[in-house]
Amino acid sequence: MSFFEKGAVRIHYEEAGSGFPLLLIAGGGLNSNISGITGDYPPFNAVKEFGNEYRCIAYDLRNAPPGQSTGPLEIERPWDSHTDDQLALMDHLGFEKFMVLGFCIGGPLIWNLIKRVPDRVVAAVLAMPSGSRPEMRDLFYNNNMTGWAPELTKRRPDIAMEQAEKFLTRMYRTDPDFVFTVTRDFVRQCQTPVLILPDDIPAHPYAVAMESAMLAPNAEVSLFPWKEPKERVPLAVRQIRSFLRAHRPVANS
């Protein structure tokens, strides 16, 4: 168990394996934490699958109630505050370039990472990515107001519900379209190789995942459905492994 501190932010993270760095972002929305990568939440254990080839780095999202990472609630820049933490962690570990695999909220966070540091993200895998449905624009706001916010304020007396509400409004209501963090024009011009594994539940809309895959010039997409039946999961993992190997810098192979 390791902690990294930068100013008022304290990030809990774990490392496993060796090789080229692979940042892992757990699913679970704003409750994203390490157990979502190593535990039973995802369809596969990413550390177990890729730790033999990559230096895997998993972490608790800042202010995720089930996790141990803490810091200010940056109301005016919710997405960027999380991207700041990811980049600070990579800097702390000495990784100039890295690959990233993210579930759920990892989708919007990965697009934001690519927008911020396109020269550092070598390749990205977006598994069951979150996206905004036109008919359910307030889905994430409502879910987090009833789930994440009450738990956070219970654990953090210094954060009021009013602050949490403003944070969520900025995060999910200010530009409640597509993948939240980037525009379609950005994806259309994005040169970073991405592999997208669509899902089809309210929070992970198939249409948005496929639209981003169609727009991104260097995108690949998995078979669908890939989580059911369970026999398909190893096939999806095999595709991720091939994708990562294909884009891993030669000097670190």
C-alpha cells in the first residue's frame, strides 16, 4: 500500500508487475477505487491479466468514499482535478509515457488525459465506457446525488452537500453530451490509438461507445457483447493484450 502527496491531495495507489507502465482506472463512477480493478467488479482482473507484461498502477479516485485518496473538491474543474492526480502520480513514479486501461468512468477520464497530454498517452483501452444518453441526461447527476455525495459528506465534515451538488452540476450538467470531457471534433482528430469495448446499460450507452469508435481515426472495437456469455471474456482480454503489444514502444518490449 502506497500513498503519494501533492499539496492538499493524497492519493492511495498500488503497483504490480514490471515493464512498460499501464495506468488502470477502476469502474464505479466517483466511487472508483483499487478494489474495482483487483476485486470482483470488472469482468476480469486487469492486474492478474497484464501484470506479467506491464508495470500496472491502480489507484483510488480522489474523494471516492470506498477508497483512501483525499483532496479538495475542485468545483470549477471536476474532470481536470482527477486528470491532475493521474498525471501527478505518473510524474511521481517517473513515467513520462504510459498506456491506460479504464472501465466505466475511465472512458471520460481517458479522453481527458489524451486531450491534456496527447504526447504521453501511447495507447488507451476504454472498457464499458460511460457516456451521456440524450433521453437520460441527468442519470449521473441523480445517481451521484443519492449515492456518492451523501457518503462523501458523511466521511468529510469539511464538505457540505451544497458543494457536492455544485461539483456534480459542473461535472455532469454543464456539458451533458457525448463523453462529457471532449467534443466529437476532438475525437475525430485524435491520433492516439484507442480500443473500445462497448457495453449497453444506462450508464454505458452502446451508441456513444460506437460513435466514438467510428469517429476516432485510430480506433479499434471489440466484439459485442463481450462480457456475456462468460466464455467471451477471454477473447476480449486477448484482443486487449494484442492491442497493447502492438502499440507498446519497441525499446520497452
